[in-house]
Amino acid sequence: MILGLSVADYTTVHVLLSVIGLFAGVAIVAAMLADKQSELGTAVFLCATVLTSVTGFFFHSARIGPPHIVGVLSLIVLALACTALYAFHLKGIWRLVYVVSALLALYFNAFVAVVQAFAKIAALKALAPAGSEPPFLVAQLAVLAAFIALGIVATRRFRPALAQPA
């Protein structure tokens, strides 16, 4: 049991939060690329992604490992994104802080999704049973390259002072 739920039910909640965060994150990045801002989409992304990271810490573990480190890093960049958006209203340098931190938070979620895909999907697991073989590394590098490219474009296009609500 975790927080009153069976491990299976708790895992389902955690995965649903992660998927909601991923889809909402894709939507807010698309809005950024179009120089638009969705208040609701952003709030859903930030909340779901924070909850994904927080719920991850409740899984039973004998020691601190990579999932914990990714969770802490995610919460740090999410705190920056929330501060930039809600405390500083994306003014000045805080626009860049928001774009980079939001994209980093989404990247961490995508990184974990790739790890889980290679661990849970039989065809992918067959390609990289240890999670360190070339197909896994190529997939992770492709995701990283895509996020770097999106980040560069988003930092240039997203100008919320001039943006229209999505």
C-alpha cells in the first residue's frame, strides 16, 4: 500500500499524471512556438508534472537512485518555472528562465517515458535489455536533440508581452 492505494493503483495514478503532464507540456510548447500562452494548459502541465515528481518519491526504494535524482531536478526546474511565471510574470530575464525550465521539466518527463518504454514494451526491451545498449542511447539522444532544438526556437519566438491568449 502507498498512501492508502494498492501499489498497482498508485502506479496507475502516477502514470496518468505523467501522461497528462506530457500531453499538456507538448501543448504549451506548441503554444510557445506560436507565440501564444495558454493559462489553463500551463497550469495543468505544471501541476501534473509537479505531482508526477512528488508521487514518484513514495514508491518503495532501498536507496536513492537515478529516479530520485531526476525527481529532484524536475522539482527544482518546476519551481523556477512557477517563480518565473507566477511571481515575475515572465518579465525580462524571467521569460527565458520560464521557457528553459518548462522545457527542461518536460524533457525530464520525456526522458523517464523513454526509460519506461524500453523497460515495459517487449519489442523495445528486446533491443536494449539492460537499458544501455545503442538503440536506447540513440532514442535518448534523439529526444535530447529535439528538446534542444525546440528550446532554441521557443526562446526566440515566445514573447508573452506581445502574445495573444491561446
